Amino acid sequence: MTETILYGIPNCDTVKKARKWLDAQGVDYAFHDYKKQGADPAKLAAWIETAGVDTVLNRRGTTWRKLPEADKADVDAAKAVQLLQDNPSMIKRPIVEDGGALLVGFKEDEWSAHFS
């Protein structure tokens, strides 16, 4: 059986909501904490290839807004991987890998359809 892995930051409200939802559904999962375990560049590249830079990179948070303009300009996949590795709090949260599927962000209807 493929392991379900939820990636995020423990104090993020959306991650808390997602973990509570998974627990309520009885979904067994491992939690990967970016703050403690870091962000693997190969995984980041694969997620960006699958879901796109605009889905994986969270441009709405304060970390993104505090970046120098040069860092925010011309973000392609390679630059996004480096930015996300250096600033894991800019990775859209949560990200779930499950049986080859990738869920980015917590959308209850999408998750219900996937885990049913």
C-alpha cells in the first residue's frame, strides 16, 4: 500500500484543518514538517512539473511579499524550486501525496472525491 504523506507546517491553520479532516476520515498518513525536515528540491521540481509553479508557489503570504523584487521577477520552475527550498513557508499548504496523486491546498470536495 502506498503511504499517504501530508506536507506542511504544524501551526498553519489550513494544515490543522486538513489533518483534522484526514483523522475524521480515518486516513492513515505521515506528516512531513518543512520547518524541521526541509523541502526536497527533487520533490519540489516534481510537484511544479505536475501542478505548475502558480499552484505550488504561494504568492499570497507575507514571505513572498517580503522578497526583493529581483527574486519575484521571472519565476520559472528552476527559480521556484530554489525559492521554495530557501523559504519553505512559501510552499502552498498543505500538499498531499497519495498513491501517485497530488493534492495541493485543502479543498474538502476535492479531497472527499480522492479519498472516497
